[in-house]
Amino acid sequence: MYPVAVGVIDSEDCDNWLWFMSRLRDVIGFPDGLCFHTDCGQAVMSGVSEVFPGVEHRECMYHLVLRSCTCRVWQGTGIPCKHAIAYITSIPGARLEDFVSDYYSVHNFKLAYQGSIPCIPDKSMWPTSNHGFFMHPPLLRATAGGRRKNRMKGTFEGGSSQKDRRHQCPICYQKGHHWETCKNGKPEDIAAMIAER
């Protein structure tokens, strides 16, 4: 029996657990009746199943009593995370509701809303204060570029998010210059544009 195995790693991710389980297999081999008891983190579960396929793997009951998991979702929300749910549903006769925090019970919900919530009064009922001076609202300064009159269109509305915004020459259809300075167009096309003006 190996009650404790220690490894120093920087974080409990899948790669580190695979490394740890591989080193453990090098030391202990693959004995008959091997069983792992760990917390219910996804990384340790995948490490055990990849390095020791078919070995019995059980999660520690201590974490169920504390209602905790290494992903910290259960501790933060009071609702079992996907790791805990996977384990709880594998226990015969266990009810998932028994592992949810009491904060979500109907009794506590009724307690939270049993009193009356006072209405917020309108402006006429606000208390008046006299500081001995009148406080004017702040002056608004104009921003550079002027105020936008039309809203910016989104990408799916025909807006130009990542499109090339350079001018396109109507003679040669290349971007980056106007028709007056076009060097790729035919002289007769440029003459027709001048005549059009």
C-alpha cells in the first residue's frame, strides 16, 4: 500500500499529472488491486486514466463533506461543479439536491423576501440641502473631431471594420490614388473624366 506519493510541480494541470503518474508507474509498476483515491479535479482524473487505464479511481469523500473541488467552482457558487456532479451521480442513492448550498433552498428564498422592500421616492420627495452656495453643473467641452451624427454600423450591417478604406481610382480600379494622378489609366479615359467635370 502506498498511502502518500509526493511530487513538486508548478501547477496541477494535465501535463504535470501525466508526468507524476508516469513516474509513479515507473516506481510501483501496475500491481493487482491498485486503486487511486484523489480529489475530483479534471487534470488528476485524466492523468490516472491515461497512465493507469482500467484501474479503479475514487474521489476523496473529504471533498464531498467540505463541498469543495480543486476547480473552486463549487466553493464559489454553492452548486456542485461538473466534476462533483460526475462523482455524486455515480454514488447509488445519492441525491444531487443534498449537495447544493442551503442558500438556494425555498426556505431561505422566502426568508430573503419576507419583508417589504421600500419604494424609491421620486424627485419631489428628495431631501433638500443648503450648502450656502449654488452648485452649477459641470461645463461640457467639445471633443476633437466634432460630434458624430450617425451611429457606426456593425460589421454585419455593412460597416467597415477590417476593410481597406483607401480611395479607389475609377479609371484603373486600384487603391491609393485619385483619377487626376492616375498613371495606369488610358489618356482618353482621363480626358473623358476631365470633360465630365
